[in-house]
Amino acid sequence: MLDAVRKGIAWLHPEPDNLAECASGLYSLRTLDGELAALAYDSSVDETISVRSTGTLTRVLSFEADAATFEMEVDDRLRTIIGQVVPPMDGHVELQGTAGSQTTELGAIGSFEFTNIPTGPLHLRVIVDEQVVATTEFFTL
């Protein structure tokens, strides 16, 4: 009788073709909380920071996770991000946004730079040996 019930359920609700892919994606989310680097500092909400004499407002952001800390300066006018991942790692940083993504290798001291940054929500990911080590929360320029 159970066999007939299984066949009836399979006929009414067939297994999706991408079930294994979905299960794999869900499994990869198991460490999401450990990988998320939370915003620790944003100079745009610090009232003691002022505009430089050049008229450019450079925004300083810091994101912290167990595996890595992101320290960066964002220049809204020049559309650049210059930063460092601490501790230094042998890998690369990926900048993701609604307009696509950019990737750059980490320097010897964990340094990185992105130019021509698009507007809109962005986040960074540190990738070492094809594994995401840490991902920042989203931020906007």
C-alpha cells in the first residue's frame, strides 16, 4: 500500500530536475552567518569627519567577521575603492553589484583597489582557494 501512495505522490508532485542543485545551494548557506562581515564603522555617519580641502568626501568603511576584516576608503567622486583585508590572505576580492562584478588579486599585505565603481548596492567577497572566506554587508556609493 505504501508503494501505491509513493507512486501517487510522485505522479502528483514530481521531483524537480534541479533538486540536487537546490540542495547543494542550501547546504552552502550553512556557514553564511560565519562568513558575513558586519559593518563596524562608516565615516558617513561620524559627525567629526569633514570634507577634505579638495572638496572630495572620502568615506571610510570597516566590516568585521571572524575570518577577515575589510578596511577601505571609498571616493564617491573618483568612483574608487582602496582597501585592505586583515589578516592578509593569498586570494582575491570580488566586488559585486547590480551592474556586474569586478575581481582583483589581493596584494602581499592584503591590499586591493577597484576603479570605475558603479552606483547602487555593492558588496565585497574575499575568495581563497575557490572558497568564500568572508562577504561584506551591502553598502552604497
